[in-house]
Amino acid sequence: MRRLPTAAVIVLAVAGTVAIMWAVAVASSTTLLETVAQLGPVATALTAIVALIVGIGTIRQRQQADALDAQAQRRDQWWQRAQWAIDRLYEPPEDRQLVSWRILGTLAESELAGPEELAILRAVAVRRLRPDDPARPSAQLTEPSGPVAPSAVDAAAAQLWTAAERRLGGTAPEWVRRLTPGPSPTG
């Protein structure tokens, strides 16, 4: 059922009050002024009801605005974490890189990661794993054709690529999926 805007409720309440007053005046053959005097308590109650409706509407609107603000703050924090991890992807030593890749894999699983963010994470992983990336060891410059023991960093990058692609509704290339040691990180 569709809700009426608060202004429409107020207009309907006022129109209803005037209609009731007019009907009572016509039915009792009294003047409108006498009818208004008799319906004073009803008008007061109706005014209180309208004020209550307006107040409830204001509270709901504020709650919705607060919820949207909280969601925006959470997304901002998500992006700050992702930026932090991306900035450290190629800093030595390799264990620091591995932590950054795993953080990105976890962030890819978050409901805060929208399609644009997932596409960015996928692009970061593609850059690490694509054959012409100068950061990759020369032994792995071509697409792996058989069982390859990827570095832990390459495995984490492949896991990120696979997770982002899955969340985007696609499938990572088979050679990338073969680099992953197991299921994508959840978190």
C-alpha cells in the first residue's frame, strides 16, 4: 500500500473537518459559528492527530537519513582500507604484499563493495597476473599451461580476481582459477 505524503494527510484532515462542520450545521439548522463552537474539541483532537502524524513522519525521515549516512560512512571506511592495501601491494617484503592482497580479497567479499569497487579490485588483480606485468617473475610471464606452483602473492591475486569476478556475475579465466589454492576468502 502506498503512503500518502504528510502534506496530503494534513489537507485531507482539514477538508474532512470542514466537511463535518458543514454537515453538522446543515443537519441541526444552527449557524456555522455555533457548530464550530460545538466541534472545538473535535478540531483540537484532529489537530493533535495531524501533529502526531507530522512528528512520526519527521522521525522516520531522520532515521532514514541517519541510516543512509551510516552506510555512506561504512563505504568510505571500506574504500580507505582498500586504498591502504592497494598502496602497499608492491612494497617489499613479500609477506607485506601478501597481507595486502589478502585484505583486498576480504574486502571483495564485503557487501559494501559495489560493482564499481569490484571492477577496480579485479583490475588490480589483472594487472598483477597479466603476462606483461613487469612485477611478475619472468618464469611466469606466460599463461600457465600445466601445474604451476604460483607464488603466494600470485595465488592471493588470483583469489581476488576470482572473488571479484564471481561477485560481478562472471567467471575468471581457467588459468587464473588454477592459481587459487582453494575457495575465495570470506569475510
